[in-house]
Amino acid sequence: MALDYTLLKELTETPGIPGWEDRVRARVLEAVKPLVDEVRTDALGNVIAHKRGRGPRVMLAAHMDEIGFYVRHVDARGFLRLQPAGGFDARNLFARQVVVHAREGDLVGVLNPGGRPIHLSTPEERKKVPEIREFFVDLGLPADEVQARVRVGDPVTLRQETLDLGRVLTGKAMDDRASVFLLIEALKALAGKTPAYDVYAVFTTQEEVGLRGAVTSAYGVEPEIGIALDVTLAVDTPGAPEEEAVTRLGEGVGIKVMDGASISDRRLVTTFVDLAEKKKIPYQMEVLPLGGTDAGAIQRARAGVPAITLSIPTRYIHTVTETVHKADLEAGVNLLVAYLLGEA
């Protein structure tokens, strides 16, 4: 099926850090309302969309939040210090554009670490990787104007255009807007059909800071089966040994065996592998040493839920150049739709 990649571009470029997913949520609600029987938003801001079907309750979870920052201090010169909301590698933060989402409007600034420029620094200083706490935002405004317009607690996001390079798309927040996109496209594919499962498509909040939205939404939905949709590492680039690749770009949707937050239900792993082979959908097995997905929260809900993660291989995760392959996205949509239609 042809996917609407303009929607993916729009989703990735829309800002939304943990606890401040409002703009993403508004776009998701707009997209899913025509596709489901009912939709609601819970106390943590999760979007819960219900498409009635014949069988057990299946919860599909894709998180709306991206990693970002909150302003923690505005100094006397108008420079901003930041508190991370999610996991950053400081090596990827040099000389970045950011947006400060102030109450009276967005402000564009630049993010850099404190210290001397290369022209003045010593060889030892140039080798040092600054810590996150050393970075600051320069809005290029007078200090009194910054102090009047920016407050402690204002969200800050990285600024980056998403580019379609033909076979791949690259930009910020593919983690996890690529899966939000996948879930919306799967709902489109189910239009006019009755799924074999009672489908709850949940677009979760605050995943990047501890799977929090999935905890509350899974408690409320009471699923009998849980399927998280998330990105995973594609370390198929220079500088990493082959055995650390986890997945490879363009070789199919990832069927997760385990990660740092969950071990997938073995029956579901077998079901999805068999279905992918039956439908000739490209897939790859995934074992992720660290990190986790909303499956880790879903499987612990109430008395426990059999859960699994379907993953989108992604290069350069937690940077502004996160890169996904169209063939992997299409494989993910096709596999999920086949499962929900009871073709396993």
C-alpha cells in the first residue's frame, strides 16, 4: 500500500517533549477521528482510539513524545540553561538550532557548550566532550527581553527539517513519530473492515522518561494482548562491528525478542514470524541490549499482559538525523494490518 509520507514529515517536525505533547496530540486526533469508532484523551494526555472488532482487546502503543529539554535557569546575561527530558549524547548537540516554546510564542535560538572557541582553546580542551549541564541557549536577544519572555519550565526542542531522500527519510523525532505514523497508516488500511481483534490504538505520552503514559493507559484499557510500536537501533554504519548492528536499514520490520524493559511473549514472537513468512513480508529478529519500549509497561499492567514490540530500524537514534527506510515502514504496516485482520 502507498503510504502518506507527507504526514510523517509533518509529525516529525511538530514539537512535543515529554509532558508537553499538546501539538502532536492535536495532529494525531485530527488524523484518527475519521478512522475509529470512538476516541478520547486520558488524564496523562494519551490518545486512546477504539476501533471495534470481533475478538480480544489488543492495545497498540506508539509514543508521541520526543527527547528535549526544559528551561531550568535564565541567567543575568539572558543565556538559558537546560534540564534534559530524555536521553541525549552530548556529542550530538554541538551548534544546534533549538526552539524555546515560551508562553507568548516560539523563540529560535542556538545551542552550544560553554568554553572557548577553537581559535583560543588548548589541545586538551578540544578533546573534551562537554556534559549536558555545560550547554546553554543563546536567543540573540537583550537580557531583559529574554527574562521577560522566557520562564523556568518552558519546553525546548531541537529544530530540524525532515527530508525525503528517495528511499529513506531523515530528520528529528523519528523516535517515535515514525511509529505514530505507522499506526495511523494501519488504521487507514482497516477502514471499512472489521478487525479480528477489538483494537485500541493508543498514542502515549512521556515514554522517553519512563514509559509513563503506557502505564496508565494500559491500566485503563485492560488489554488482553499488547503490541508496542517503536524504533530500534540500525547500527549498520562504519565504526561498529557487524555483531552490534541490532537491525539493518531496509531489511524489514523488526520483531523484538527482548530489550532492557521487556522480553516479548514467545507465542506472539512465533505468531508474527510465521505471519511474516506466510505473507512474504520482510522482517528481522531484534535483540536490543539496552533501552525499552511501551511493551515494558503494558506487560506489567494489572495481572499481566502478553506483549511484543514491532520495531522500525533507525540509524542515528536520539539525534536530529534519525533515518528510516520506506520499505521497513511499509513492512511494519503490512504485518500489523495482517495480524489485526486475523490472517495469522
